[in-house]
Amino acid sequence: MMNKKYAIIAIVIITAAFAWLFLRFMVGGDEDTWLCENGEWVAHGHPDAAKPTELCPGADISYNPSIKLETTTPALRATIIIKEDGTVDYEGVDLNSKERVINSAIMTQDDYSALVSLINDSGFYDLENEYTDASILNANAYTITVTTKDNIEIVACSAACPEAFNIVKNKIEELYDGEEINNGA
């Protein structure tokens, strides 16, 4: 009688263990993966794959700014727009040939976050609205517009731009012109 009781307990324990294993591995999904938590990719377990480079799907990006750089030189008029979702749109016109170039790309979440941090830390928000030197004719002109849900910051300069402005401008151009973003369409 005692052996029968132990056998029933053993069968119940083994059945429960198999049920837990089935639920854990078959229904529970992959434990070694990247999960999107609070707008950031977080390793769950030990994923074999590299950290995803795209923005987290469904992440709340409403607090992230959109960034626009407009450039006008004697030979070129160009606009780079970086949207909240990491999409980068470029439109440029060669003023001599009237040739128009339109491109799109996707910025990685790390590059986007680094750019936003650079804007926040560079002193960009402390700049005046405009820096011009009227004594220089046909100077290159630049405008950076940073739009958040609560504010629009527009800073324009020509000829001598302040250092905080140049830091942001150069980073936007580096990210677009460099190999740091994936070319789209």
C-alpha cells in the first residue's frame, strides 16, 4: 500500500515537471532574445543575436525630438530631417546643375540616442536664435530646428557659427554622410 502511494506521488511530480517544462519552453517562448522595454532593447537571457539596431517597435517615442538641418551654400541647398522614429530624409539641389537628390535612410537607435544626448549636452538650447556676419557676402547658411512635444528650438547661422551649433551640425552631417546609417529607398 505504501509503495502504491509513493508511485502515485512520483507520477504526479513527474507529470507536473513535464507540464512545467512544456509550458516553459514550448508556450513561454525564447528565453534568449532581445526585448523592447521602456523604449530600449534589453537582453533577456543570453541572446546569440547582436542587439537590434532599429528602434524598439511600439516604443513610446513621443518625447523624442525631430531634428532638421537646412544648408544653403552658393552651390547647394539641402535639408536633412531626422524623425522621431529614426527615419532620415535628405533632399538636396545642386544650384548649378539644378539636379535634385532625394534619399531616405534609417538611423540606429544608438545613433539617434547619441545625437539627442549631444544636442542636450552641447549647449545647443542655450544658443541665440540667429548668428550672422553681414560683412561676409554669399556665406554658407545653416539652420537647425529641434522640435519636441513642448518646444521648437530654431538656431540659424551664417559665416561664423558658435561651437555648440557646429558640434550638432557636424554630427548630423557625419551620421548622414557616413556609413553609420543604413541607406533606405
